[in-house]
Amino acid sequence: MTLKEKIGSRKAAIGVIGAGYVGLPLSVRFAECGFRVTAFEIDERKVEAIQNGRSYIADVGTATLAKLVNAGKFTATTDMAKLAACDAVSICVPTPLNKTRDPDVSAVLAAVEAIKRTLHKNELVIVESTTYPGFTREAVLPMFAETGLKVGDDFFLAFSPERVDPGNPTYHVKNTPKIVGGHTPRCLEHVALLYGEVVDHVVRVSSTDSAEMAKLLENTFRAVNIGLVNEVALMCKRLGIDTWEVIEAAASKPFGFMPFYPGPGLGGHCIPVDPHYLSWKMKTLNYTARFIDLAGEVNSAMPRIVVELVVDALNVDRKAVNGSRVLVCGVSYKRDSDDLRESPALDVIELLLERSATVDFHDPHVPELTVASGHRFKSVDITRPGAIEAYDAAIIVTDHRALDVVALLERASLVIDTRNATKAPLAATPKRTRARVVRL
Ligand SMILES: NC(=O)c1ccc[n+]([C@@H]2O[C@H](COP(=O)([O-])OP(=O)(O)OC[C@H]3O[C@@H](n4cnc5c(N)ncnc54)[C@H](O)[C@@H]3O)[C@@H](O)[C@H]2O)c1
């Protein structure tokens, strides 16, 4: 049976390397569509959880996972030798930055090395991890070429960027269009065929380089626009204009404008990281990616600006930040999530600690956290009588829906609002507000 026939009849055995935010939902989608899927994971706890039918990713229901595992459609292992039995393998491992803020592609290379050991005829390998343009062609292909197998004839190599937006109630694997690029036309045909079985819409591009660059355009677009709107917020502050009102007004234009909102800084695994992959690549070509650098500069300054707001606001109350009690509300990098990766709240906490403030946090989704300097915190229960009143300032860093903003307004003396979370409650119950509110 050819690989195409195996895919068409859903008899192809699928391997997914890395069962995290990206790999687990993708594995589940393949399994739901009738493929036999094996997740290859180095984290034994994740393997154990999958084998016990227990999900650890909010977007994947435990009942769904358990059903697929019990039906024999989905399994997980740490044993990379089992890659030999896979017809198609998707690489979904992390691609962070190293200490010098350069791309760290070591996990992808480790996955490629593992696949290489058992690479066989008619196998399709898809890189999903976000990376720089040219990576699949320049770094992955030469490793596979060492096997003597010929790409496009003996095996197929593709890049297909992951676009998952954890926590998004509308868009998930099935209905998010999937970009695919192959190293050769036959590679493209195979990857398009495979994803065509599991997603509603496949978008073909002419090369792996284009697919890699498309992903970086998407995330650079976000980073640059967030940088722009953060700078607009700083300009509005100097001008004495309400930033949020300005954005709302501009967003009434039905064409040519898309609203972005200021905030305490970028967070998560993608937007603060991915544009650096592009600027790093461009540096190797002696080109400076100016928009990326500038957006990075503006966005990474935001936690410091938030802390300056706190310092200035405490000053109005004749208080020094040194010794003041500050409650950081919402610490994950985005609303309704428990994901702390690159969260600007962690920087805000560190900067306050550096200034000798007494810091606590409250987050309905995060029970505890440790910041880089080693301080450990447990989420404060703000429903306790006197809990909010005990603080000199409360900062809304992440506007979870479950965050009781009304309680903060009624019981805190000072609220620093970095997300415009107080607007609606203030409008609804202006009389019950005790807090002085300072917005970004
Ligand atoms: N999380 C997102 O929202 C998102 C969105 C789009 C793209 N991406 C990209 O997808 C990729 C994966 O991101 P993620 O958020 O799923 O990361 P993650 O950390 O949630 O998951 C990655 C998994 O890979 C495992 N792993 C690491 N090295 C391994 C190896 N050598 N072999 C087997 N398993 C290994 C880790 O244990 C982890 O479980 C990254 O390149 C990221 O930039 C992420």
C-alpha cells in the first residue's frame, strides 16, 4: 500500500513528537479522525497521564482522551525506537530562546536525530515547531540525507506551522486553516493529503521556507502591532488622552484598522519568542529586522512602565514603594489561562521586589508560582475579610473573567489597571467604588 493509500484509508500510523499544548490536541485530532496515533514524549509524567486517559491540557477533554486511549487509537511512549512503525511523524517540540536570546532548536534536532535512526521509505516527516525560514531545508534535510534516502522519492519532508491558540473557544485544530509547505512537489502532495483528512482547510505554499516565514509573519505582525499600541498608550498618557477610548473610536472604522490593546508586556511561548527567530536569521544575512527590534524594545519595557505607574500612584498617597504592600492580580500571560511562560507579571513582581515592596499575588487559575530570583508565592484568597484592604495597591496584570474586579474596586485603596478591566464595573457601580484607579 502506498503512503497516499494509507492516508486515504486512515491506516497510516501517525507519530507526534512532543505532547504539549500543540502536540496533544493534534494527536487527539488525528485519533478522532480514525488514525492510530503514538505520542513520543520525554516527560514520563505526560506519558503516564495519556496512558491513564487523563488530559493535562485544558483544551483537550479527559473524556475525549480516555475514549481514544481505551479504543486503542491513541497511545504514548518514551521509547523513540517505536518511531520505526510510523508512516508519518509530526515534530511538536519546544523552540525557545537560549540565554543570549538566540534560537534554541536543540529539541527539534534531537527529534530529527531520533526519526533518522529509523527513517524508512515512504515516510512523511513534518516539522510543526516554530522556527526560522530555511531551517527545515538547511538543518533538517542534511541530517536525513545522511541516511542515503532521497527526499521527494524515498521519503517526504514538510513544514506546517502550528497556529493553535490555547483557550480559544472558537478556533481549534479542525477549523483553523493549516499552512503546508513541502521540500518537493511530492512532499507537498503528501502533507496536504494528510492534513486534508483532519482539518477543514489546507493552505498550500511552494516551499518549507515560505511556510516557516508565513508563521513568523503572523506572530511578528502581532508583536509589532502590540508594540505600536503600547507606544500609543505612552503617547496618550503624556497627552492626557484616554488610550482605550481612542482605540475604541478608531476600531469603529469598518475597514483598514484592526484593534490591538496595550498591556503589561508580551507573554507566552510564541509572540515574545518567534520574531527573534526571524531577526536572528536576518542577522546571519547582515540585515537588521528593525520593526522586530523596535517592537521588542517597546514591549519589553512595559513591565517597568507598569511598576513606574505603581511608584507614582503610591507617591500621590505619600507612600514609598519600599515597604508598601502590593497585590499583583492575574499572573498568567493571558486571560483565563494558567500558563506562566514568559508572563510579564513575573517581571512586574521581580521589579517590585527589587524596590523592596512586599508583594503577593492573586490568580484564580494559578495556585502558586516561583519567580526567577527564587521567591515562592501562593495565590492569596481575596474573599477573606480584610484581605484586599491590607494592600497599599492592587495591580490588574491579567484580566481573567474570574477575577473579582468589583471587589478590588470596592475594597482596595489603589488599583493600577493595565487591561482596562475596571471600565465596565466602574460604569456599572460608580458609587460603590472606593479605590483610586490608575489606568495604563
Ligand atoms: N503553545 C502555543 O500556543 C503554540 C502555538 C503555535 C506554535 N507553537 C510552537 O509549537 C512548538 C511546541 O510548543 P508547545 O507549546 O506545544 O510546547 P510544550 O512545551 O507545551 O510541549 C512540548 C513537549 O515536547 C516535549 N519534548 C521536548 N523535547 C522532546 C524530545 N526531544 N522528544 C520528545 N518530546 C520532547 C516536552 O516534554 C513537552 O511536553 C513550539 O515550537 C512552539 O513555538 C506553540
